[in-house]
Amino acid sequence: METAKADGLHPGFLLRLLDEIDYGLVLVNAQGRVQHANHLARYELSNGRLLTCVADGQVAACAVSQTEQLMAAIHGAVQGRRRLLYLSHGEHSMPLAVIPLVHALEGPSTSVLLVMARQRAGDNLALQMFAREHSLTPTEESVLRALCDGRDVDEIAVQHGVAESTVRTQVRSLRDKTGAGGIRQLVQRVLSLPPVVPALRGNGSVPRPSAPGAFQFV
């Protein structure tokens, strides 16, 4: 299949394309200095839980040993080697892929791509589009998000002070509206959604979905 070459695309268009992907993407040079970060990556870098940007513009992890591993992975990617790291700090953890942007046989790469994993399955921003498509209520969307994060019906009920029957009613409604045969199939549908962001975004900061404690059962 013939495809049109992208050489003539405006750089701004390509950067906009990165902003539409629901994963944190950071472009760094061979020294680990940030060349570009999409909106989700900027949010994570400013948050600084696991990955941050220090004064000289270089990416760094929360621990010195992890920063050393990250820089070693970046230097390896410059030579064409891919690496998967696991950053952790306290109760937080995040897989991070370090990807070269040229083939190993093409010579050293001048830029390396860092791809952040989602912190939770419920962080899937496309879930909002899924909810709109199936006319889910805010409560149903909240329950679905909790299910995607691995919470059981009884956990959701206990945490929010409602009867299990109330949550099960919401789950039945979710199944009816989406045509899913069960919770597992429902969650799988969300996990298989395209990694795209909602249409409306703020000025660089990305408001993640409300915390589970913000559920409102009506």
C-alpha cells in the first residue's frame, strides 16, 4: 500500500498530533534534556511524583539511582537500544519505555522518546468519550472508572457508604447501555479504546478524572 510522505508536514502539526495521544510522551536529546513534552507529560513532569524536569531542563527520577538508570537507558537508546524501566516512589510506580527514534543501523539518534504508562486503568481519558457515546450518567461513569481500576462491587459500596444493591443497579445499567455481557467484558472494552484525549482541554494542565471519593450516588 502506498502512503504519502510526511516530510512536508509542518512541525507544529506533528507536535499537535502528540498532544492527541493519551500517554505521556517526552522527547529528549542525548543528554536527557527535554526537547518537547505533550500535554500529559507536562502534567506529570510538573506533578513530579515519579519523573520531573530539573533546573537545566534535564529529566530526572525521584531517586538518584533511578535517575542513573534513566540516563543509562537514554544513552543506550541513542545507540538504538530500547529499554523498559520501572520508576517508583512511595506508593506510586510507573513503567517507562525509552525508545530510539532511528534504527540501530542508521547511526546514533539525536533524540529519544520516553513513553509513560498510565498510573491506573481508570485514567483512560477516552473513557469520557465512551461514556458520552453510550449516554452514561456521571454516576455510571464513576462506577465504570472504579471497575476499571480493579475495585469490586462491595469495595465501591463500602467505600462510599451505599448498599451493594445500589452499585449493582448501576452495573446492570452499564451492561444494558453498552451491551456488555458482564463486568469483565465491560472493562475490556474500555481498556481496548483508542488512546486519544477528549476534545476539550485546559491550558497545558490535564485535569484527571475525579478521585473515587468524589462519587455521587443518586
